[in-house]
Amino acid sequence: MATEYYDSVWDAIEDTPEASLNMRLRSELMTRIAHRVREWGITQKEAADRLGVTQPRLNDLLNGRINKFGLDALVKLTGPAHFHLKLEIEDDKEVAE
């Protein structure tokens, strides 16, 4: 049996490249937002109020419950977390043709 290598754990466990990309983006956003909340050094209730979510919702984020967050929900949290989000799209012409 040959050993397979992947660029990301999501590439290994998701069925499609699109699903893998979605999970990688969600994972990165969750990690960054959680880190920011911990930097604030305030209670979960205070942090939840700052982000405009409930404390149980913030608890889900801080505990990595990725399936409870869509990409759009996480993008909405970047503003209150004081992140500037940029989108970069690369054109892979070999695949497009």
C-alpha cells in the first residue's frame, strides 16, 4: 500500500477540493479569532458582547467546534475582532483551459 501525502489534513479528510478549501478557511479564521479573544484577556461574556455573539456561541468557537460555523459567520466576526480580511484569487490557467 502506497503512502499518500497531503498539503493539509483537510485535503485528506474532505471529499472535494472545494470542501477542503472551505474547511481550511474556516479553520484559519477560527484560530485567528480565538487567539484575538484570548489576547483581550477578558471574560467570555465580555468578549462575546464585543463580537456581537452569545457566550455559548463564543464558547463553541474557542473550543474549535468548526461544524457549528459557516464561512460567512466567521467572516462577519473579523470586523469586531479588528481584522482586515483580504481575498486573493490566483488564476491557474492550466486548469482553466
